[in-house]
Amino acid sequence: MLNIDPKYSPILLEALEDLMYKVSIELEKLKGGPLTKSRKYLTQKQQQIEQLQHMISINS
């Protein structure tokens, strides 16, 4: 379980949103290409960021 002081939730969510944007841009560059190791890593990272965002949101 993730315990985060509610006062830090907004800044963490903002940071994760910025990271998600960066990962999305990188994935967009690879769109339509082969499923490379790099693309798999970025897709996995994107999923983990989404999970973190959800965990922080429900605990706020």
C-alpha cells in the first residue's frame, strides 16, 4: 500500500503528468515501427505511471 501525505499528492500527480507527457512523445516517435526493446520499455513505463497516478488519486 502506498502512504503519501495528502499535501504532496498534487505535486506528485503533476510530476507524473509531466513524465507521462515525455513518455508519450517518445512513444509517438516510435509509432508504426517495430516493437523494439525500447518501445516495450516505454509502454511498460507508461503503464506504471498510470498505475501510480491511480494509486495517488485514490489515496488523496
